Amino acid sequence: MNFRALSPEQSRKLALSILAGVVLGAIALVAIPTWLAHRHYDNAITDYTDKLDRYRRIAATRTEVASNLEVVRAKEARKFFLRTGAAALSAAEAQEAMRALIEGSGGRLITMQIPPAKDEGRYRQVTVNVQITANISSLRRILHTIETGTPMLFVDNLMIRSQVPATFRPGPGAEPEMFVQFDVYGYSVTGT
């Protein structure tokens, strides 16, 4: 484009459009980063205000949480765990509890084994593999006592096999004995 061939009117229009373009460019150069910065800080202020409101709501529940914590402490939750200390002590407690429970409920203990304990964060899972023979009423008492007693013990991998042939007909009041195999596990606290 030859600028010398432009008429004075066209020159003025070109100059005004260039001036308008430069002014708009300068305004955009200042306005866009300012707008982006304001948007960024507005979002940050909104986020921090929301967090502050949440923290204030949480802090407002402090007295309720403290009273609930005292209620939990009063329940002595430690009694539901096995003995704290070495895994062998916890396993011995579980083993002794199982032995007394089985013999007291009319079952007969065949064998009891203790596999290695598993640490799960602050807690240690202690398992006892148990094999017994018992009739149905004794087995019911044993399982009920395990799951409702303290320390809390849980039954897993329960397998019950009848030891009588299919043609066996028991006499009145006689219950056949069954072979029962299961795992009993409980937890002990490893740290405070």
C-alpha cells in the first residue's frame, strides 16, 4: 500500500484508526491482566472464606465433641481389646479365653494354633486357629459367647463337618458331635 497516494481524508481516517487500535491495545494490555488478577484474588478470597466458615462451624461443635469424648472414655473402650504389649501376650490371652470358653460350654478342644499377628496401624490383629468337637447346642453357646464377650473376638472361616454317617439315627436326647474348625481374632492396641 502506498501511503503517499492516499488523499488527506483517507490519511486522517487511517491515522485515527491506528490511534484507536493503539489506545485499545494499551487499554487491553493493562485491563486484561488486572481483570485476571482480580478474578484470581476473588476466587482465593472465596475459598478462604468458605474454609474459615467451615472451621468456625467445626470449632462451634467443640463442647459437644468434648462431652462425647468423655462419654466414650467413661465406657472404658480398652476392655474390648486384647492385652497390650507383645503379640505373644495378646495371643496367649485369646488362647486362654478360648480354652476356658470351649471347656465351659461342653466342647472338646482338639488343637489351637497361633499364626503370626498382623499389624494394622495402631492396632494388631491376633488370630487363633481352633479345632474342636461339639454338639450343636454346645457349638451355639461357644459361638454366642465368643461374639458377645469381652475382649471382643470375632469368628472367621467357620467350617462344620458331621462325624456320623448319613444313615445314623440318634436316640432320644442324644446329639451327635461335629468337627468344627474356625479362626477367632481380636485386636490389641500397639500404641497410645
